[in-house]
Amino acid sequence: MKRIYSFISLAVLGTLAFLPKANAQITLTSADMPAIGAKIVMAHDTTTSTLSKLTSGASGASATWNISSLPTKYTDTTAFVSTASTPYASFFPTANLADSVYGTAGYTYFNGTASSFLVIGSEQNFQGYMVPIVFTPAINDLNFTTHYGDVNSGITTATIAPIAVSYLIYDSARAVIHATYADTIDSWGTITTPWYGPYNVLRQKNYEVDIDSLFIHSSTTKTWSFFQAQITKTRQYTWYANGIGDILVTMTMDTANKKVTGVSWYHGTPDAINELSQQHNTRVYPNPCSSQVNFLYSAQSTMNIYVYDITGRQISQTEMLNGTASLNTSDYSNGMYLYRITDKSGNVLDNGKFTVQK
């Protein structure tokens, strides 16, 4: 359940002159964490042919990593806001920071202080419903000051409140998540990305096991019963650098910790013209629309398009055939809506917005 989040960095080429000298061991403080108002763009590569050539590299002192040859498959933009500015603040009273990826639903909530950076929980779309997931206790992501060799570990639980379902004699379902995690600052050294570098960094090795248990409620007996459980193991590495604003690079591994399955890295800050989507391979017309909106994606393949209202609630899911789709918006209320286009594997290809105006 740990959020792979990404944050602010040096914005212009001229700032490279102020990067610290390479191969110096660093520490991290709360000043290296994200701040309210920050917006950043992260690049992602999930291409098997390029990732198959990567390894996580050795742990230890004075290590060197280089991912500068990775191509950008897609990018997204994350904004950091005050908890009070979100529609779900009441569920996360101990949080003082939230983030959201443009074009997607929900938020992740944090508590950042001078001594630690905690993940409080998230608001996520579950079966078409926005549900709060609050970790008890919060996930301890970093303690400050953070040094090479530091270890964080813990066990946390989150409960998803009952939602309505229609399955045989069952009328509602709820879930309980048990997560066990262990994080180790296992190495320090330098890393070069496709955008900047080399950076002096600390690397954190993350391992988490989630047990998601689903319970269903009988409409006849009025009792809850266990339905099924799913166990998920997550392994990833995260690289931190001073002055970046938290994670610089994230590398996701397979469950055996042998193969790299995805990499994301800092890619810049959004410009004032195009903050919502850094890809925009999609033509959306007419925009504003009244009774129908059309989507034309640059690739002629089969994809899915998801539409959300401004609160993050999913409105529709439609299959795009040959890169095209049309949605009937006659029942939509006036206002702005967000869309997200994914391939059949769920990888985000593009996102953006359109307006309904009648």
C-alpha cells in the first residue's frame, strides 16, 4: 500500500552549477521533503526491453547508478496541497499535506514534521466509490536526520468501510488491509538520470507485504462473513537527494527482487500552459461539449478511457476502439471532468480534462 510518490527538484539547467560535488555521503532532513504548493513532473519507463537491461545495483558505500539511457514512456504531474483544501480532509485529521496526480482520482495524505515523514493514508476509487484508507498506526517513511544504515519497520492496519454490492444474497462488502513493511537506507553514492546528474544520494530499500481481506454481508442472515484474502508483496528502491523535495528516483522490482518492472524519475516542473497533462496525445472535441464528447488518440490500438468528476468519483469507463471513443454527456452536470486513458495492462497513456456546458 505504500505510495510511490514523487516531488520537486531543480527546475532550470542553470542550477546545475550549484549541485554538490559528486561522491559525497549525505543525510536527509525535513527540509528535503515536499511543501504545500509544489508541482512536479515525473517521467516513467515500463518498457520491458529497456528495463530488462537494468539491475538494482549493489548496496553499500560509494555506489554508482546510471539510468540516463531510459526512454520516457509517459509523464504525469503531481501537486502538493494543504489537507484542508481537499474534499476528504475530515477522514485524515492528523495529516498536514496531501498530493494528487492530475487526471486521476483521489489523494495521498502525509504528516511531515521536523522529526519524521509519515504516510497517513489515501482516498481511492474502489468499485466506483471514493473510500478513505487510514493507516493505524501511520506508515513511518523516514525519520530525521536520515543517515546511511537507518532502518524503519512496522505493522499497520487499514479498514475500508462497507459499500453496497449486488452478489447473490450479499448486499455489501468491506475490506481490512494488514501491511508489514521494512525500509533500510542500504547504500549511498551517486546516480545519473535522463534529466540531470550525477546527484549525491541515499538509497532506501523498501519491502512490504499486504494482506487484503474481503468480508461480505448477507441480506438474509444480516451477518458478516469472510470471503477471500489476497497477499501482495512489493519491493522497490528509492533514491533521495538534498534539495529535491523527496524522492528523486523510484525503481520497482518483481516479488523475487530480481527483475526491474518500472522506473520513475524527476523530469521537471509543469509550465503554465499545460499543467494537467504532459503527454496530450489525445484530441478532445468539442470542448466545451453539451450532449457528446469525442476522443481521438494518436495510437490506433484498443484502450480504455475513464472519466471522473471534479471530486474524483468515476463517472464512466469506455473501451476505445482504433483509438477513438464517444461519450454521451447529456446526463452530465455542467462543469469540468477529468479523463484518463490506459492500455489493456492498466498503464496510463494520457490524461486531461474537458468541460460540459449546456
